[in-house]
Amino acid sequence: MLELHSIDIIGIEITINDKTLDLWSIYIPPSSIPSPETFNNIFSLMNQSSLIGGDFNGHHPVWGSSISDFRGNLIHSAILDYGLCVLNNGEATRINRPPYPDTMVDISISSPNISLSCSWSVLPDPFGSDHLPILISIPNRPSYSNSSHNNYNTSTRFNFYATDWNQFTYQVASLLEPFTLDSSPLNNYNNFVNACADATKVLNKTKRASWEKLCSNLDPATPLSEFWATAKKFKHCIYSPSTASNEDWFENFCNKISPAYVPSEAEISPDILFNENQLSNNVLSHFSSPFNRQELSLAIYSRKSPAGD
């Protein structure tokens, strides 16, 4: 038994026909304050054929909670880091006193190569406890492995906080040095348009290659958490630009600076101009004229309130 920050965890190894299955049971009290490293140490105990379950006292929508708390986010992040699978189907596992709703604090986690063979369910009789029993069965007996811990593929994660942005800025500036401005603004604009077109081709080619690589790495053993993590990365990354394209912007800019036609003063007729008195008389004459039946109907039906005053 290990004790990590007031955490109780115990495990056994079951051997069936020279194949092994590791089972871990864990309890994390609500008063405990685990760190991200704590869950890394816990999940590092799992190999290719492992099950871990217990009262984590953490909430996250991945295992059915309506909210997520700090501990639940730590657990979920560690699960993604190690490429593990949550077996919970969203059913409540702990019975609370009314009027508080039942919660899902008991989490069952497995290694990806046995997750599809596992069936997970909650038994209705608590047997005097405030936690409902959880039944996990593997009817088809997966192909267990004796290989060392954590040999299965995990997703690559990048720590952007550790990036040397000064070095990145320097490299970008170095790559832009060969780009010189021409004496002709039109040539500079054409070079800019061509550069944008070349960058678009490179980005599209890279996106296609990345998508093909992602699809080729998917198999039945890929944990569902990886699918959800990938789907969340696509969220808000595809959008329709609201601004005009470069060509439209340039054409509109030129039309404002140098329009194709500007009327002269001689072409502006003073006869069409109204002085203030003429405009005032025309307005008064318009509103003083009798209204017709169509205008009356329009005024009645345009009222917000159906009741008459």
C-alpha cells in the first residue's frame, strides 16, 4: 500500500493463463490537497493491462458530473497525458442526502487496450453504504500483456509556457531579412499577394498531412478521451473571416484615394438645392395633407400592444 498526500492506494496482480491483469483501488479524502505530480505518480503505476478505480472525490463532465472542480481537472489532465480511458457511463455512484443530488465521485479507469472489452455498470443496492457498488466485467478476456509499464502510444503535448519566444522572434526576423521592398508600391503589393498565396499552399499541404497522420494513428485501442481532446482542439479554429480579402481592400482603397470620376463644380446644378425655408414648407405640407385608408391600416397594425387605448 502506498500513501501519497493522505491518499490510500493498493493493488494486486492477477495471472490468468500466463497473462496478467493489474487491479488498483484508490481513495482520496475530500480534505486531501493532491498536486498534478500526485496523479502522475498514480497513473504511472498502470501498464498495458490495468484497471484502477475508487473514490477520487473529483468532479468532471467526462465521468458524468454536471460541473468540474480543481481536482477533477487535475485528474482529467493526467488521464489525457497517460492516454487512459474512463469507463464511467455517467450514472451516479454516491447517494447524497436530500435535497442534494447524487454525485459521480467514483471513477473507473483502464488502459486503452482493454477498454473496449470492459463493461461498466452500477448496482442498485448500496448494501448499507452511501456508495453504490460498481461492476466491471471483461466477458471476452482481452489479450493481456506482460510488457513494461506505459509502452502504449500517448499523445504528444507541447508546453508553450517553456517556449523561448525571444529565440523564436529572432529566427522569424532572420527569415524575413531577404525580403526587401521595391521602389514601386505596386510591385510590393504583388509580391505580398504572391507570398500570401505561397503561404496558403504550404498551410493547406501541412494541414492535409497532419490530418492523414492523425487518422492513420487511430485504432480500436485509441481511448475515447483522445477523441474528445482532439475534437476540443478543433473548436473555434475554423471561422469565416469577416474582413474583405486583400484584393478587395486594395481596390476600395484606390477608389477612395483616386476615384475614377469626380464631378466638377459646373456640373453641380444649384436648381436642385433647397434652402431652409423651402424644405420646411415641403415638410409641413406633407404632414398637413389628409392620410388615406392604407396609411391608417398601417398605423394600426404597427402598434406593439393589441389593446386599444
